[in-house]
Amino acid sequence: IRLQAKSGLLHGKKVIITAGSTREALDPVRYITNRSSGKMGFALAQAAAEQGAHVTLITTVTKPAIYGVNQILVSSTQEMFDAAIAAFETADIFIGAAAVSDFKPEKTDHHKIKKTGDSGLTLKLVQNPDILKTIGQHKTHSQIVVGFAAETQNVEAYGADKLVTKNADMLIANDVSRSDIGFSSDDNSVTILTRDKQPEFLDRAPKITIARHIISRIVTL
Ligand code: CTP
Ligand code: CA
């Protein structure tokens, strides 16, 4: 049993976190997704709850309950978008840790797609709404918005771009080209970017350790 802190640096604060990989249905039995496991989002939820926050975790994967964390299960980007926008209205902090599918099929078939002769299949994908960007555009002065950047090259530079384009207060740049960290791993190594401080590189460590450090940096904002 993990008891929620009765005090703590985020006591009474409402924190919204997205986690996992969204799924875009092609038909009732198939979907497009990515390699995110949701572990970083769950670690952040635990770290925020340890500091006394009321956490709403909007997630595509279920894991054992964490005291102080209310899990909302979603599947598609649109579902995650709707849940996140609604929850953010009364929130103090938003953390976008989900690996959101940038594209979705233009249409979802109601029935299983069948093969036709020997021919292949061309899929047309359209762009999904950007949850983090929308929330960044609508935040008030008292709300803090934190995003992630999943990059395979120029990690810090692309992360710095996203800090600005998403109107975020903090951006966690994540090198997802390394197989020892990031997607599905229990460890991570990230660079924390903010508007007014030098980038802070965090060497490889368990995701819960990284998460606790990120939460402590959010507290200083
Ligand atoms: N994100 C989001 N909604 C989307 C796409 C991304 O909320 N439709 C969020 C992610 O949760 C993450 C941040 O935006 O916090 C950056 O995601 P990333 O995939 O690195 O960047 P994109 O803006 O999607 O740009 P690209 O994938 O083209 O690099
Ligand atoms: Ca993306």
C-alpha cells in the first residue's frame, strides 16, 4: 500500500498526465500504433502523487492502481484529446507523456477489410489533432504545460523548437533511437528544456528516478 502524501510539494494540485501509445483503428480488428509502453507516464503519475497531487492519468494502457491517481482509459488520439481538454479546464499542470499517433486512417471500416484478388492496399492517412499544442494555446498564466519530444536525431534542437511551437513551459527531450532507454525500457535518459534555464541532461536512470526529478523541476516553475 502506498499512502498519498498529506503534505508534499504538489499538495492539492490537480495534475493531468497522458500516457501510452494511441491506437487508430483501420477496421474492427486492426489498428495503427507505436512502440510506447506508457511507463514514463505512469512513473510521472506516481511521482506527482507522492508529492500530494490529485492525478488524472489519461492512458491507453492499464497498470495496477496507484493511490491518488485516477486512470481514464482511452484508445484513439481523438478520445485522448477529448478527455485531456475536458480535464485541463480545472487543472494546474498538464504533462503530455503519451506517444500520440500523428496520423489516423481517413476512414475506419465498420467491417474487417477483405483482400481483393492479388492486389495490395493503399491507406490514406490524415493528421490527428495536436493535444499538447491545443492545451499550450489555451493555458492560463497559472497553468503549467509540459511536453515530451521523441527524437531520433538533433534531440536538443528539435526539443527546443517544440518548447516554442507547443507554447510549453517545459519540454522533455527524449532520444528514442537508443534501444537501452526510452520506448518500452524501464530506464530513460532525457534533457529538460525550459524557457529561462540552461538545458539539464539527466543520465540513464530508472524511469521513476527521472520522473521524480522532472516533478521537482516542475515544482520550481
Ligand atoms: N503530441 C500531442 N498530440 C499530437 C502529437 C504530439 O499531444 N497529435 C504531444 C506528445 O504527447 C508530446 C509532444 O506533443 O508531448 C511532442 O510529440 P512528438 O511526437 O515528439 O512531436 P510532434 O509535434 O508530433 O512532431 P513530430 O512527430 O513531427 O516530430
Ligand atoms: Ca509526433
